[in-house]
Amino acid sequence: MKKIICLIILASSLLAGSGSGQIHVGPGQSYPSIFAASHSKNVHPGDTIFVHAGIYSDTGYGIDSLIGSPSKWIVIMNYPGDSVSIHVQYTFQHAQYLKIKGLNFFGNDTAYSANVFHQLFFDYMYDCFIDNHDIIIDSCNFTELNNTGKTGSGACLKFTGTDNFVVTNCLFSYGTNIADGISMNADRNGRIESCKFINMPADGSHCKGGSKNITYQRNLFINCTAGGLDIGGDTGPQFFCPLGAAWEADSIKVYANIFIGGNTGIRLGSCHNSFIINNTCFKMLQFAFRSLNTSSNNIYLANNVIANNIFTTYSTNHIYLNASNDFTYNTEFFKNNLFHDYLNPDPMAINLSEMPGVNDTLSIIGDPLFTDTLHGDFSLKTGSPAIGAGVLTAEPIMDFAGKIYSSGKRSIGAIETIFDTADECTHLRPWTGYKPQNNAEFRQQYDSLRKYVELCANDISSFHAFPHLDADVQEYAPDDTTRYDVYRDWLISVLYLNTKDPFYFCVCLQSIGGTYVYGKWAIPNAWLAVIKYVIDNTGCDHQGLIDDYNQTIKSRHESWQTMHDLGDTTAEDTVLPSLDQLRLGFLLKKSVPGQATPLSEVYLASFTSSPNPFKKETTLEFMLNRMTYIQVAVYDELGKWVWGDSHGYSLEAGTHQIHLDGSSFPSGVFYARISTGFGEVKTVKLVHEK
């Protein structure tokens, strides 16, 4: 399973406080404006620039050389409790390890309107991916950008040539002429998360010019005139980075967003390797989705996956999909999407004929049966054809509301509806009566079986899953030399899930032993060492296993003796490695399951929450040094469970975040608890204030 929201490392320890210097900006303060403070050359790594209450209409242009460090970010934020309104364009050049939080960018001052094209601009000065990197924009408002009289399209927030950035919990609303919420040109490794785009006169966000590895997740787009998201498009060669790149936008992920109104929800233009998964588009006025080849650089659409989306329109043309003419779409993959037109629910309106050669599977025509669209509730009513009808995907992990998607019968759309666990366990037994026929089916069964073990470890049939997993991992991706190492890490972590059934423990261990034949941890006789442990120390030592072990030892020893007699001193003997050599010593004792020793290595490196105290929402962040199965839950002071997923899921190594909506919690103290498959547990105290 891939990483959730982990394109760059963000930690609250990088923010203000703990030895940071303070610089105060505003009426009666040390400096009249952010521009003046930055040009004083007195801002150093780790400093916080506090902006006091006021309306700022200074020159605002060319804020240069705000350079923090990985451990000492520079922070620009409103002074606690103060409202800051900025009416000019702020342009940042040479900004690194910089966080901007809690500022309001409003229209522009009439005295400077001729100079205002964007409200906040990170300018690469036509020098790709050098000057601006590691930028966070958090909890800022961008409203009423006035581009009247401008010949091109401006943006509330503009990134160009920026690497490693996050925009989170921001509002982009209203404007005049051609104004986007967020515009990106030639950017890398970014995340737009939990933002709102309301009544933007152009696009909610536009991503083009060679941008790569950008994730949009859990955002809300309402009545953005041109469209919610424009992925790709047409960028003049002089603005393109890198010059000659083979994409307008590459590896863009659009996960669990909601689009309401506007002409089009999502448009792909001359981009490739993008994933449009589990989004909801409600009453689009022209097209629910568009695939276009628009680039003047002769760049074309390729290898895009559009899966598990709800596409609905309120359109007089009665066509859900729209595409460029005279182009073959044989690498455009539509999977398990639902279509509905509120004016004309006609099955023919999908109009796949506009996309010759397109790959479409399991499309659904029908009313998605949203709960209450008038009040913005896009959850699914009982009986919705979208419930449980999605294709299994590794991402997104969480839906629009921060709830974990089902690991079995995933629903279509941005809001998940969870199935009964017993039903899901039954659904996730794909080995019964069927053998995969090709690489893709082996991989799909492998993913399903892993999810089955994580969700249904105590199911009576769970130990049968491991031999099938072994077969699948041997068959799929034969050129992937890391697959056995990933599989071994997962197997070790799930040993903890069933502490009662000795067969589960035994079969899982046998699978672990088999992974040492390949990959970077290929160790001679490792499988025999694990089987010897199983025979000596568990209740699974049936005679067949003993016979296989003895025969293998005998055969290998005879082979070694023959080779040794012929002078081959490199031949393998039957000396068994220790469990410590296999990195399993910490895990096993001389007893049946449930007696794993405490972990000697730390794999759960950190667990934090920000903001804390919080009034409505907070983000739980944790870092894993190794892939593992995790469970996260929140308890009140009496130990009563109040939030969390009952079965958990596995995650790769890296930094991960979980968005927690605590608006329904009463005021008081709560405890967020994370536990891993290796037995590690960390707890964070949360304070919720109404």
C-alpha cells in the first residue's frame, strides 16, 4: 500500500517556538510590513514573523531570500487572535523551508491594482526547480481577486517551479475576470488538501507546464465556472519546465474530492500517468469529465486511470463525457464509475463513442441516491448502486470526511459507506474456485488476500490465505526484486493479529521463511531455520512438516558432501542461521503465538497532533520507519472508544497524516492511540475546545 499524503515531511516541531526568534510586523511594530521585514536581512532560519492586525497595501513585490533549513523553518503568521488583510501581490523569490499561516489575502488595493495579477506568487524567474522549495500554506483565505482589465488569467495562489509544497485548510473564493484559485506551472511534489474553492470565475485549480507528483485530496469545489480541476492544458514553450518534457502534467492524483456545479468537474488535458479515483461530481452544467489534447508542444494524453468516481450532470446536452476529436484513447482506463444526468437519465449519454478505443469496465448508470445534497451531505443512502461497487485500489486511504475506505467492497464516490465486517470477509476470499490467469489477476488477488488477513485475521479460514499469497507473490512482477522484502515485512507485522490459532501462526511463519530465498535478505538455509523453529516450538509440528524438513536436510547435506569432495569449497552446508541473523529473534519465544517479545527496534518513530488544543479539526501525524499494519483510535478520559477504524490497515514507511473531525466531540480531554503490528503503541493527549 502506498503512502497517504506523504510527499514531503512536515512536523509541528518545525514551527514557531523552541528557540525561534520573533519579528513583529504591523502598525507600531518593528517593521511596517512583511516586505520591509524581509528586506531588513534580519530574518534568520527558525524565526517567526508575527503579522499584527491591519490592512496591508505596501509595495509587496519581490520578497527575497527567506531561507530556512530542514530543522529551522521560517514562519510568517498572524499574531494570535489578530486578523490580517493583505491587499497587494506578495511575490516570493528564493523561498525555502517557509510556512505561511493564518493570513487573509483580499482583492487588491486600487492604488496598486495595475500591479496585482496574483495574490500570492512563488516566482521561479524562468529557472526551473532551484529557487523555491519546501513551502507550506496553511489556513489562509484568498478572496475576491480582481483581474479586471488583465489580458490573461491570474490566480489567488500561484506556484511556478516550486518543489515540495503543501496547501492545506485554505479558502479560495470569488473574483472577477479570469481568476483561478491555485495555478501551478512546472511544479513538483505538492499536496493540496482539505481546501475549499468557491465561485472562482475560472478554474478551482489548474496544474500544467510539466508539473509532476501533485496530489489533490479531500477538497471541496463549488461553482467554479470553467471547472473544478484542470489537469494539464496548453503551456507556451517559454514557460515549460523542464524544456522538452513529455507531459503537461504527470503523475497527478485526484482523490476523494467533491465537485458541485460549474461547467466541468475534472478536465485532463495532454497529461499522463494520472489517477482520478473516488471523487464525486454533482450536477455539472456541461460535462462531468473531459479528456482533451490541447498542448501546442505536441503532448498527448496517455495512461490515465479514472476509477470509482460518481459523475453526474444537470446538462441540456445530456453527455457525461467529452473528448478531443481524431484521437485514440486506448490508454485511458475507466473503471467502476457511476453516471447519472438529473435532466435526462439516459444510459446512452455516457457517450464513450467520443473516446475511440477507450478501456471501460463496469460502468453504472443510475441515481447515486445522495443523502441530502441541499445541505451538502453526499453520503449514500441505503440502496445506492454506488455502495460497495468500486474496484479495489491502494489509494486513497481516507474518504472526503476522513473515514477509512473499506478494504473490501469499496464504494464509488468521495464518501464511503462501510459494509458489515462479516459480509466483507466473505467477499474477500477470492481463492475459492478460481486461479488467477495473468500478472494483473495475481496482483489483484494478492492485494485482496492481504486485506482479508488484515480485516479478518480471526476468521476460521484465515490461515489458508498464506499459501495463496506465497503463490501470488511468486507469479506477479517477476522483475521486481523488492517484492519479497515488502512481503516479509507485512507478514511479520500481521503475526500479531491472530494470537489464538496455532495454525495461523505456523503457516504465517512458513511464509516468512520462504521469503528469504529472494531479495536483499536472501540467506542460505533461512527457510529451514524457520521451519526448525516451527517444529520445535509450536503446536503445528505435524509429521509431514518433520518429514519434509529431514528430507531437505539429508538431500542438501549429500549434495554438499559431493561438491566438497570435488573440491568446491563454496558449496552450501546445512548449517542453519540463527533467528537473530534473520531479524526475527525479537519476535519469537519458545511457545505458541501471543508471546512475542517487545520490539528492540523502533519502527513507530513519532506520533503528534496539530493543532492541539483544537476547536473542530486536528491532524494526527506519525512516521513509520518500516511498513507495518496499524490501528488508530481515539478514547475519552474513561477509556471509551469515540472514533477510529476497528480493523486498521497496512502502510508503507514514511510520514502519514490522518484528518480528524472532532466537531461532534464534547469539550474535554481525549487520547489518540496508535498501535502497530509489531506491538508498538504511542498515545497523544488531545484537548477539544468548543
